[in-house]
Amino acid sequence: MSDTLNIEVNPRPETGKNANRRSRAAGKIPAVVYGGGKESVAIEVDRKTLLDTMKGHSGETPIFLLKLGDKERHAMIRNMEIDPISRQVIHVDFQRVMMDQKVRVAVPVELVGTSIGVKTEGGMLDFVTREIHIECLPGDIPKHLEFDVTELHVGEHVVAGDVKLPEKVILLDEPDKVIASLTHGRLETEADATGERAEPEVIKKTKAEA
């Protein structure tokens, strides 16, 4: 299940481009906390602290316990803005969550094993959908969902309804949404289908062309 990550945040007294620029220059990331029936609050978080805290949780949906002075609030990251040039995080949107109220999130899917179709049938596994949308309590959010493809043959596929969900987790996607499919490794040519070798076409040239 999803871990709870503790992190200290500070109020952001000034907002706007110039203030945000100064905050980033000081090693901070401007952020906002919203939702939960309360007003939005502008905060900032230490860049190194946030990135170090999130190490090992790539692709997951962790729950943060934001500590602001003597106040604490559970929240999730709903958006993380990345600078297209520097690839640095420049803004974070936190959404307040109540631990006793369900949330809707996307959880990564991991395929495990090597399918028999790849091993013995010359198949190729196409990983179509890499995450599934679910609903559950914040504390029940799985880090990822697994599906064992060992017994998958060429021509077969995995759908969202095939993925086993933990107790208390509800699937929001359509059950027939394709997650992965096992196809032939290459397209079958006419020669493959007939078992005959195709002869190269001989193109005759006229005297003028020669």
C-alpha cells in the first residue's frame, strides 16, 4: 500500500513570477495546497528535501503528511510542473485528502514473467496501457498492480478486468480495456502463408531504355 511521506513546508508570503523566481533561486519549490473544502494556501518546499523524500517512489501515488508549524495535513501531488529546458521541478500542486474518504488515482501496472508466446511461438508483447484508474481510501492505494503473463499465448491479450485488485480497491476503467496483447513477431508474407519462396521479379528493359 502507499507510504506516507513526512515533509516540512513553509508559508509563501509572496506570490507571482518574481517571488517564485526568488524562491527557486533559494533552492525552494513554489507550491499550493487546495481542496478538502478549505481555501488554497500558497506554500514552498525545499527542493532537495522533496526530491530526496520521493526517491524510490517514481510512478507511485504516495500520501504526504505536510507539516506547517504545528499544523499537519495529508495531501497528494496532483500536478508537478517541469521546466522544459532545465527539466527541474518548478511548481507543485498538492490536493488535501481525508484518510477516511475515497480518492480516485491512476496506479502503474507491471507485467511479470516471460510469456510462453514469446518463448516458443515467436510472439511480441505489446504493453498498451501502463496504468489503471482505481478508487479507494488513501491508505489503501497500491504502489503498483502486477499481472503474470507467463501463460499468455500469441493472439491472446490482458484486459483491465484480468488484473487482480487488492481488497477495498475498485476498478474505474472499463473491464475490457486492453492492458497488453501478444502478437506475431513479424507480419506473415504471402510466401510464408503458401510455404513457397517468392521469386524476384525480372524487369526487362527495351533497347531504348538500355
